[in-house]
Amino acid sequence: MSAKPEFQQVADSSMEFLMTEVLRYVETSTAPADGATEQEIIFAREMSAAKMERMGFSVGFRLCERLSQNRTFNASGKDPTMALAAAQLEAVKFLCKEVWMEVFRKQIDKLQTNHRGVFVLKDLELRWLTRLPPSQESARVTAIQMLAFPCG
């Protein structure tokens, strides 16, 4: 008789500290040289956002792969022309419910599609942004940088 596996969780403060250090690392690794022009500074910021998105994509891909190991996303019994759309919707629902719950301990607040058929996920109280001051410009810039990670 084997014992049930214990699930390990990470404290929110540890995750926030890790994100802060990742942001600091990305900023220093893509920082422009001293005396850089304004265009070079803007380019360096865009490069850091792109790096955060790539990191977020990589982490999210691996997490989704692990969480969905024993799950298939198919639309059995559906018309073959609608099967792809139904499987995509099922995968996005999995992301909204299970993956978001695993990362943020809550489900996504709103799932929509825009006029082009692209899924839009809305989280009205993202945990990583709750401790940032609401009316400071530096906090807004930090929030944009932090949001590049889950958007990846």
C-alpha cells in the first residue's frame, strides 16, 4: 500500500521575491550602455519585455504540459469542421480553471473573445500586482514588466 503523494506549494512572498529578482536580472542583462540615446533606451526596454515574455512562455508551456499529462482535448461527437474550435475552447477553459488556479489560487475572472476570435482572459485582481502602489509611474512601469511574464 503506497502513501498518497504530498503536494508542495510555494509561499506567495517567495514567488513575489522570485519575480522581483527575475525582473532585476532581465533589466540588467538588457540594460543600454552609459550615454545611450533615447531610442537605445526604448529598444532595451522592449528587449527586456520580449525576454520576460519568452521566459513566461517557456514556464507556462512546461506547467501546462505537466498539469495536462493525463488529459486529452478533443471534441468527440462533434462535427469535424467544429472539432478544432471545440478542442481549442476546451484547452482555454483548462487554462482558465486549472492552470490559473495552480498559479494564482483562483480562477480567471472573465473569458471573452474579441472581434477577431482571439481569446481574451481577464483577471481583475492579479495577485502579483496587489502590492504595487496604484498611483505611481514607477509602479505602472513595473506592472507592465511583470505582466509580460504571464502574457508569454
